[in-house]
Amino acid sequence: MVTPWPYPDFPFAGDEPVPDAEDVRLAALVAQRLSLDRTTRRQRIAVSVQHRVVILTGTVADREARVAAGELAWDIPGVFDVCNALALSGGRRAR
């Protein structure tokens, strides 16, 4: 009989810290704001928050959507910083 051993990133391994409630709240607020804005609602944006720093990843159609996503995240009270790692679709690099 073989007993399976979870990979280190297995969600129930017990090694990961429990997400901070404030980080979860901020991530939900940023995601909601992005889904309501006409510029960002149809874009492929993932939102994560670590120690009140919002991290935006994914792909957006143009520079306007990238800038708007960063500004919307900054507009949420309680956000300390925003890491805008959004890439432009079509292979162009974001500046």
C-alpha cells in the first residue's frame, strides 16, 4: 500500500500562514472595483494582497486599462502599495 504525500504547495499541508483578514478584505474590494469599472471589467486581472500590498497580475488589452487598474487599486482605503505586474496582450511590454 502506498500512502500519498502532498506536494509542498498542497493547500492542506499546514505550512502556509493563514491569510490576514484585512488582506482578504482588500483583495475583495479591489476585485469588486475592477469588475465594476468600464475600462477594467472585461480584462484578465488577478488580484492578490500580501501585507496590504495589492499585486495585480494578468493580461490587459491596452495601456489605458493597465493604468486604470493600478489607480483603482490605489483608491481603496487601507492599501499601502500596488505592484502593477499587468502585461499588455499582443506581446507589447507595459511601461
